[in-house]
Amino acid sequence: MHLTTSELGALFLVLFGLFYWLGIFAKLRAVLAFLGAVWIGSGGVIGRLFTDIGLFLQRIGGAVTAWAFGGAILGLGFLVVAIIFLHDMHPKHGASKRTGWVALLAGITLVSAAAVIPALGPVVSAVESIPQSVTTFINSL
């Protein structure tokens, strides 16, 4: 079996959908949704749709904060969903049905919108480098 990074991301998104439909593995499906969204990137129709959603959220967040505070915070969408995602994944809180969708949105905004925040550059590159190790492991089976 030889999977590329984008194929592994697509597989993770399919597994997220299956586990969501079955109502099982709430935290696992959140991780699968996050990694699937990041690893698909901008490839294919789904990837381009994800990129459009992330850029739309970036523009909305920037426009709202520019209107309210006089300065645009371009990575606001990522920061909001990242905080909700980390809250839901904390051991004291149980993951719910929303956690997977929040994780998917966090992955989408991380790839498209959070790259404008210089401090998150290493996070984006670290998350995008993980699939090389995973695909090497899976392809060795």
C-alpha cells in the first residue's frame, strides 16, 4: 500500500465522516478531521473549497475586528476555533459532536488563514511535516 499525503488526508476525512455517522470515537474523529483538513491542503475540489472557506473566514474576521477595534486581526478565526478545539480535547471535558466540526474548521483555517500570523509559522510547518512520517510508516506495512 502506497499512500501520498493528500490520499492519507482524504482517508482521514472519510473516517471522520464514518465515525461521525456511527457516533463513535469522538476525540479520534476530531483528530482525524483536523489532520485530514491540513493534509489535503488545497488539492482537488474539496481542498479548494476548504481554502475558500478559510480565506472567507479570514476576511470576515479582519473586517469585523477592523470595524470594532480599528485594526484587523487576520488570524482571528483560527484563534477562536483553536481555543474551542483545545477546550473540547482537554481531559476534563468530553468531546462532543461539535468537536469534530471545530477540528475540521481549525485545520482549514490553520492552512489558509493562520499562516499570516508569524508566530504560527512553525506550527503549520510542524503539522504539515507529520504526514511524511505517517505515510512512510503506513507504506512500510
